Amino acid sequence: MSEKLIRVEVAYATPEEQPILNVTLPEGATVEQAIVNSGILTRFPEIDLHTAKVGIFSSGCKLDTVLKESDRVEIYRPLLHDPKEARRNRAA
């Protein structure tokens, strides 16, 4: 009997590019497995999975979250500027 596969996307954005990579994984695969299998860690070595925040469709989750068909895994970069502080500076 063959293993059921799911298709998911892995997304990461830098100021220069916003790749979305398609990945096919066995059913029951996790967010971490999708990220590793996508090859995005090789393309963007600055991503540290131990500290990076991740989510599925803009909703934060953990690396061991089990994926469903058509989920989009997102890897978030840390903010360079506090949005509240930037608004205060613009208002001043």
C-alpha cells in the first residue's frame, strides 16, 4: 500500500525576494520537515530554526505541528524596527 502524500508551500521573505517553494511530503509530516525538505535553509543560511518564528497562514505554530494538504508554512524574520517606535518617530 502506498503512502499518502500532501503538498504544502514553504514561504520566506527578504527585502529582495519572496520565494514560495512547493514541497511534497508524506501525510503526518511536520512544519520542520517541510522547511528542511524545501531546501530553503541552504538558500538562506541566515535562517536559524532554533530561534526563527514560524507559522501556517499567518498563525504562529511550533516546528512539530503536523501539516495538512495545501498548508503554507511561513518563516518569519525578526523585525528590524519596533513598529510603535517608528510611528512615534514619524509623528514627532
